[in-house]
Amino acid sequence: MSTDWKSQYGEQIMKSAALPSAELVRGEGAYVWDSEGTKYLDFLGGIAVLSLGHAHPALVEAVSTQIATLGHVSNYFATPPQLALAERLLRLSGGDRVYFCNSGAEAIEAGIKLARRTGRPRILSLQNSFHGRTMGSLSLTGKPALREPFEPLLPNVEHIDSTIEALEAAMGPDVAALFVEPIKGEAGVIDLPDGYLEAAREITSRHGALLILDEIQTGAGRTGAWFAFQKTGIVPDAIALAKGIGGGVPIGALVAYGDAAELLTAGQHGTTYGGNPLVTAAANAVLAEIERADLVANAERRGIEIRAALTGLPLIEEIRGQGLLIGVGLSAPVSAAVVASAAAEGLIINAPNDTSIRLAPALIIDESHIAEFIEKFTKALEANA
Ligand SMILES: Cc1ncc(COP(=O)(O)O)c(C=O)c1O
């Protein structure tokens, strides 16, 4: 095997992440190929990003046409794709206003600014949560090992247990906002306790605090609803979006509801590329295709099929998550070895921690992809049982 790309990566790329296991060169649908010519079934989808899979014709067409028409204008100007995406996102989410940015962390930063504009000092988030790596979003992230090398971070942020009792105990008139992931993706796809979001809505409203949901991993149909909170019937004050709405094009958004949508005023926030016509045309095409092909229903249905097929396989102790955001809890701390065995079988999955495997395939997958996944994944589990 050629190691040229590995030595170059090791010498030239900042050492902020581990050395990758392969160099990928091409993708189509649910498959990718590496520079050795090996074909993989992609059941990670760029970490819950590739809603339509790789090189979907609708996304290719939208990006190609838009860059040939009007690629960038700055936020001094409006553009038709930006307005079309705003219209579509607000219709799908029931929100009142949207702020566009470039990533999930930036969508969280916009949420932190909304929280600051309440005039209240304290912010709550959950232990074991993940909200991003910028200094503000990292302050909210509930993993001490990620935060500690960069302290001091934002003051007055508390990471509380994911229980209704802990929220009641922490809440008060000085709390600006509670940030919550409907499913904790980076923690290993961990579901909230039953009724948590409903209780969080009631408690935050009672204290006049904002409820800001991080739907960066759960949004855009992945959980079998357009946005995970819609399965509960609550209305949040804001949702942070990224990943799946762009389908591979870097975009983030903060959708706000009611009074929260009026908190930011002219000149208080912005970014050069936010809402740029290229990325908004792309996101609009992604969401239009999810609607046209009813991929939200497909996510729900395929998620049920995958769960049924996983039941009873070796090493599997627990199956978590919703739709096509699936956490597989293992009975032994061998997830890294399972990921390596899967790669050797031509399957891409990932291990958010020692005992969890995360699956986040494209929403376009069908029964043949599931059969292939189960065959390869079973071998990877058996090799480590
Ligand atoms: C729930 C959640 N919030 C925030 C982020 C940060 O998003 P980004 O990596 O686009 O900055 C992520 C990324 O994994 C995420 O999963």
C-alpha cells in the first residue's frame, strides 16, 4: 500500500486530529472509493452530513448552475437562493427568522449571542454534550477533556445532568438559555430521558429562559422528522442547524421562533459567507430533494429495518437513536477494532467512544444497502467478539 499521502498529511496538516486511515478520492450515492481503488459502503455519511449521499445529481446541478451564475455577493446584498432557502427552512421548521452562517459551531455561537441579548448571565448545557470547537461553542460542550486545554472559556456556563431534577435545581431568573441536543451524537448517540424536552420547555418558559436546541446532527430529516423536536410537539426558541441541510456544502443556520427571532438587531452579528448564493442554492436543492423523494419517511423506515436486522448480532448490547442516527452499544470496549475490521470489509462506520458505534448513512439508502451493511458489520463484530 502506498503511504505517500500519509507522510504528506503527517508533515503538513496541523496535528489537531488523528492521522486518517484512508485517502478518499471519489463518491457516488452510498459508496466511496479510496486512492488504492478500494470501494466502501459509507454508513457514516461524513458524520451525518451527506443527506443525499455522494455526488447526487440534484446537488451537482444546483452548485454548478449557481457558481456559473452568481457565486458570492457579501451580506450587503440579498440573493434569490438565500431568500428561497429562508422560505423553505422556515416553512419546514415553523420558525420566524433565520440567521445563516458556515458551520455548526457558528450556529451555536449565534445562539449564544441570542442568549446574551436576554441580558441574563448564566447559560446551561448538558454533561457529555457536544456543541462545537470554537471558544463559545466549546464552552457549552459538556466534555471536560475537550474544554480543559483551552480554559479560560466563557464564564457562567454550567454543565448539568440530563435529568429534569437537575434542570429544575439549576434554573433561576438569571438563566439566559438552556442548550440541548435532542440526541447526543458525539457522546455515542445517546437519547434524552423520556419527556425531557417537554419538561425543559415548560421549565425554561416558567423562568423566562430560552430553550435552544442543537439539531446540527439530528436535523434535516435524519431522525424520521424534519427536526427531532417535531416528534415532541414543543416549540423551542431557536434551533441550530448545519451538517445535513448542506449535504456536504459548508453551511450553518440558526432558526429562531417568536420573540427570540427579534433579539438580534442590525450590526450585531454577521459573517462574510453567511447565506452566500452558492451554499444556499446547494442547501435549497438538498432540502427540495429530501421533500420530493420523501426521504424523511425513508429515514424512519430504514432506521426501523436496520434496528431489526441488528438485533441479536454478536457484541451488541443496546441500540439507540432515532431514524438514521443510530448508536450501537457494545458489550466490550472494542469499538475501534470493530471500525478497523469494518473498513477491511469495505464499510465505513465510526466509534464515538470505546463502547459505541455510530451509524449515520445517507437518507437515500434502500434495502440492498442495508443487507450489504448487515453482512459486513456482522463480520466486523464476529472478528472482535
Ligand atoms: C450536535 C453538534 N453540535 C455542533 C457541532 C459542531 O458543528 P461543526 O463541526 O459544523 O462546527 C457538531 C459537529 O459534530 C454536532 O454534532
